[in-house]
Amino acid sequence: MDYEETLQYLYDSLPMFSRTGAAAYKKDITNTAILCSFLDNPQATLKCIHVAGTNGKGSTSHMLAAVFQQAGYKTGLYTSPHLKDFRERIRINGNMISQHFVVEFVKKIKAYSEEIQPSFFELTVAMMLQYFKEHKVDIAIIETGLGGKLDSTNIIDPELSIITNISFDHTNILGNTLREIALEKAGIIKPYKPVVIGETNDEFTQIFSHSAQINQSPIYFAENEYAVMGFESIQDLLYISYSDKKSGETVAYATDLDGIYQQKNLRTVIVALDVLKDTFNISYDDVHEGLMHVKSLTGLHGRWEKIADHPLTVMDVGHNEAGIRAILQQIESMTYEKLHIVIGIVKDKDVDTILSLLPPGAKYYFTMAHIQRALPAEELQNRAAYFNLTGACYNSVNEAIITARSIADRDDLIVICGSVYLVGEVDN
């Protein structure tokens, strides 16, 4: 098989979450362990940072990768899902995994894989670990796919675990309460290895502290380490100042991920780097320069990303209650004439909660990604009407964007959101 045939084989023959949702999720790491054993356990050779959380884990992972790259470390980065190219999931120093490696890996493991029938994600995790091993990365930053305890990536033994935050998402798999979701995420805390918690409340503090105590793991709550003093967006950069709660000193950073919700993710990154300062040699200049160039260093897209001016057009992968609230906070901070929202949502999200948050005064363009899990645009339109959200339906996100830009005035704002897969289909 050539690369395209190999990729089609992976998509067609393995259960894939983007297509079938919960049916593709396997609640254990058995298959991943079996695959890794077949490969002589590549995960045992790697230094890793493990990142879980409902929202922000992708941004946090990319920020960390940018800083490590800037400091001169050969840095592996694993994230999911991809937006446009499967190879986005597995990178070293920002460069995507080679087509040749994908083909050869699948050729090597195909017969064995067909015996144990792993999911698409399970096989991808094994591929990533083998790639990072063969290329001898200095550090691998690995984002969980879904949850934590039972996620395929939880086969690793990291130098540091990070849990960015807890909110409602994938409740059909992770649990119907925030406590259940927090317990699942806490499953990445490993014995004797430190963990950083990005955001929490009293209930989650207890859950994470208890798990850390059982594992004898040092635990750091980012909110207890640094306080946000102020932030400002200037020319596509977000400038943030923090107060170190222990020393009282003020530290300032800027990042090209300019969504104002990044202030929390960046704080988590700073605390993580503080924890690792005795293990890795990273200077303040490395941190500063890395954060200023996350997009170019790591290839991150879809986080409050501007794709056009006049009217300003931005896209964001926010797709659950917390993600939509962050987008709305960003919108409220901006000056514009009229608001246009291009939106598509997948069926297994809490659609009504998302719609209930959206402003009735905006003009809507209802559409859908071209995946099985997508909620049909007409159904989304009908459900939105209950919340006084009105607009027309479009067969594709790009048709919706073209229409919105033709209607919008120069000083209007167009926001594309609601699904990672929708953002992935935007032509830009």
C-alpha cells in the first residue's frame, strides 16, 4: 500500500471516534499494552509529559512543546484529533510524522493488528510511541484522547502529569457528574511523579489531592502558585502578567495564542516548567520566545485563529459548554458592529446547553461537518429556534463562510465554532 491506501485502510478497518463516537472507545488500555509489547515497549524508553483535561489540553501541550523546542530539546508532540492531515497528530520539533514511517509501521503491524482488532486511536498511540523511540526524542508531550485513567495514552510513565480543567464533555463515556469526570482524569496521576492542576474547585481539590496522596505524588495547583494580574491583546499577541504568590514578584509573558482564555493555560504551563526546572535546562528567554511563536514552532491551528480581516473572521474549536463560554467571553471583550456565527455541532454533545448560551441577537449560519457524528444542519436550525437563534442552513462550512462574508459589513465579526471537525473543513 502507498500512503493514501494505508491511510484509507486505517480509516476503514479500525473503529474511529470521529465517525462512530462512543462505539469506537475502548474502556481499557489492554490493546495498547499488547501492541506496545509487540513493539518491545517503546514507551519505556521515553521521557514524557502527560496532559489531560476537558478543555485547553491541546493549547497547553503545544505551548510546552514550543518552549522545549526553543530550549533546544528534540521534542515529540502527540495531539488529537487532527484538523486536516492525519500526520498533524504526531510531530517532532513541529514537523509531522513522515508518510514513509506511517506506511512502514502499518505494514509491520498489520497482521498482528488484525488479530487483536485495536481501535484507530489505540494503533495511532502505538505508532506515535514507536516513532518517538526511533527518533530518540528528548521529551515527548502527550495529550490524552479522552478521559485519563482508561485512555490509551495512559500506558506511559511521565515525568509530569497535567490536568488542565474539568467540565462537562463526553458524559456518555466519562460520567454524568463533574466528580465522575474528575475521577477519570485523575487516573493519569502516577506514583511518585508530580502533577499540576490547572483549574479546580473545592470538590476537585479533594479528589486530586487524595489521588496524589495515594500515589505519593507532589501536587501543584496552578491557581495557588500564580495570580493573573492583567492581560491585553495587542497585534495578535496576548500579553499577560502574573503575580508569584510565594515571592510576590510579577512575571510577564506574551503568546501568539491570543484568545483571552489562554491566560489560564499559560499559567498551567508556567507552573509545569517551574516543577521541571531541576530536570530540564530552560531559561526565561526560552519560555518567552517559545510562547511568542507557538503557531510557527508547533503548527497549532483553530484556537481563536484569525483567517480574514474586514470583516474580522475567526475560528475556534470550542465545542462544549466550557469551550463556548470561553468563546463568548472573548467576543464580549471585542468591539464590532454585528455578530455572525457559523456553527455546526456533533450529535453526542449537549446541544441544547450550547445553544442556550449563544446570543439571540447574532445572525446564524447553520451547517455541519462531513462526518457521521455531525448533527444535520436542519435539525440544528430547528433546535436553535427554541432559543430564538435564527438563520439559514448551508451544506458546508465554507459555503456558510462565503455567505456570511458577503452579507457582513466591514466592521462586523464572524465566528466559526461548535466542532473540531467543522473547523477542520474550513478552507484557509
